[in-house]
Amino acid sequence: MKPRNHGNALLVELLIVLMFFMLAATVLMQVFAKARNLGDRARLTAEVTAEAQSRADQLYAAEDPLAALSAMGFVERENAWVFESPDYITRVTLEDGADGLTKQVLTVQDSAGETLLTLPCSRLREVRP
């Protein structure tokens, strides 16, 4: 009987195991990258929500909304007031209704243009006869 050479079988088995670990590492890297992106998006959304709520409260409390927007750093563009930061854009629209209601809507979009949140901050204004 001839002696068998098991060296080739061992080499094939090692290659299969190595390919399996490379595939598992690739999948895990994709999973971790997606988790990091989701975490960054959640952090941005939390920060934006807190800041937008603060701005909406300031706008609601202001006697003169236009002066308040200007003081907060907003710039008037295309029938809206816009504040741009590196990560997001905040847009405020103001509409005066005939019923004495000033409708103010604060919208925050990320840098890709996707809306993160919308906050209405309407209030009654004094109507003099």
C-alpha cells in the first residue's frame, strides 16, 4: 500500500477556514459601519431637536418674530428665514392669518436635504379694530 499525502487536504481545509473568516470579517465591518452611521444620525437628531425646540420657544415668546430671527442668526431667503450650519439647515416660515393667528413653522433638514423634524410654533397676535 502506498502512503497517502495528507498535506494537500490540510492546505485546502486551511484555505476554506481562512475564506470563512474573511467573509465573516467583511460582514462584521459592514454591520459596524452601519451601526456607527445610525449612531451619528441619532446624535445629530437629538442635538437638532433640542436646539430647534429652544429656537421655537424663543420665537414663540418674542414680541417681534423678525427681530428675534435676525438675532438668532437667521437670514431671509425665498420667503423664509434660513440658518445654515455644517450639519443641517433650519428654515422658518412666517404667515399672518386673517384670524389673528401668526403661523410659524420651523423645519430642520440635514445636509442631504432630508427633513429631520418640523415644529409648528403658532401664536395669537393682538388684533386692533
